[in-house]
Amino acid sequence: MAQLIGGLGTSHIPAIGGAIHKGLQQTPYWKPFFDGFPPIQKWLGEKKPDVMVIFYNDHGLNFFLDKMPTFAVGAAREYVNSDEGWGIPSLEPLKGDIDLSWHIINTLIDKEFDVVTCQEMLVDHACSLPLKLLYPEGNYPVTVVPVCINTVQFPLPSAKRCYALGKAVGEAIRSWDSSKTVAVLASGGLSHQLDGERAGFINKEFDLQFLDSLESNPEWATQFSVHELVEKTGTQGVELLMWLAMRGALGTGGGSKVKRVTGNYHIPISNTATAVLALETV
Ligand code: DHB
Ligand code: FE
């Protein structure tokens, strides 16, 4: 059976693409953010996952307000990146893993998660930037399965439901009849609000408590309703739902405990509290 080796989390602010394109990684503004990545790159270099299952939110590129699935899973041979214009001008398409996609889709439907399946799927900065940050040299050595969670148009799925989705995805990965190794990746957050009266809102205390909880008490954030999460983390801070799904996939207890490999928290980049985390299953 496939092996689930761990979970990663990173922010996906579009301006990161511009910084990479212009080579600004070592400038005072960007260095504290980019410094979070070498330990993760080293870990990936040692562990060499074959596949990355990416929990992310589409920002109106593949799904717009007229058709907004709560959960959607990619089942494409490749995923073309069409960014929003702030990012890296041209990025290679991400290679899909059709076999794992369908195994995840079948498992989720079996477990009563009625997901949308996407045999064609454009991916935005939320999929492309994390991979570029994790594998800066390009030529990504992983195939991907994108799992999209709606955080754009209400009603949003609850934290409890996203954690359960992640758990089911983790069970699917572990029951995949393959010798491949798989990592799960959360793209988004942490606290941020891009518009409205509270534009620029950041909640460091909550973010740090949330990051801690992912290690020791992963269900902690499932106590909050989506509206409470918006209040505590900002309208776009609900992207932390991706981190919760990622952690759900790693499981708890017997054989699926986690160890923190590395992490970084830095505020702000653009309007956002950025975080980076790697958790290894032990
Ligand atoms: C920003 C953050 C996001 O998560 C996003 O999708 C777009 C912009 C920002 O802080 O600029
Ligand atoms: Fe975002």
C-alpha cells in the first residue's frame, strides 16, 4: 500500500510569485518569509515523495460564483496554471496522478462526501506557488492531486467537515494499492482579510495557537463555526480550513502520530500572516 509520509502547509500570496520572478528572496522584506523553506526543501530531498495531494482554494479561476462546488477533486492528466497576473509569468503545468485521483474520489463518495470530479481543471496561485516554494529549481519531481475546498462564496463547509474530509482523504491514500509515497499539502492562510472595514486584519495569537494545535490537539479548531473563524482570522483567514484538512489526513493515534519537522511564522507579507509547516508521520 502507498505510504503517507507527512503534511506540509504554506501560504500562497500572489506577490510571492512576483518576488521569485524578480529574485527578491534575500531582500529585507522577503528574507524572513523565504528563510522558512530550506529546512522543508531538505526534508523533501530526503523523503522524496512521489505524489502531493494539495488542499487548496480556487480564487475564482476554475470555479466562479455561478458554479461553486464545496469540495472538488482533480482527475486530470495535467493541470495548467493560469495565474492572476501578479505571479511568475510562465509555469509548467502540474502533472496529475490519475490513479490516485480516482482512488480518492471513489473512497470519498463511498464515505458519503459527494465531491465534484474535474477531468479538466485550471489551477491558480494557490496550487502553483506552494510547489514553486517547495521545489524552487522547477521540474517538480511529484505528481499532484488537487483537492479544492470552497472558501470564496458562502455557505462554506465547516471546520469539522473539512477535518473529516481530510481524514477520509488520508484513509484513501493509505489504502491506495501502490508502492508510491505521498505527502499532503495545505495551501492558504493564515489570518488575513483583503477587503472591507477590517482589511489588513491579522490575529497572531490565534494563528500561533492554531499552529500548536495541529501538532498536539488537531481537532481544536473544529470547535469554531465558519463565522467564528472569520471573526478570529479575517474573511480570507478561513483558508486555514486547508491546514485542518491536511492535518485530518495525517490521522491521530496508533501509527499516525505526527512530529514537527520545521515551521516558520512571519507577519505580514502583503496583507497576510504567513506560515510554513512540515509534519512527519511517525
Ligand atoms: C493575498 C493573500 C491571498 O491568500 C490571496 O489568495 C491573494 C492575496 C494577499 O495577502 O495579498
Ligand atoms: Fe488566498
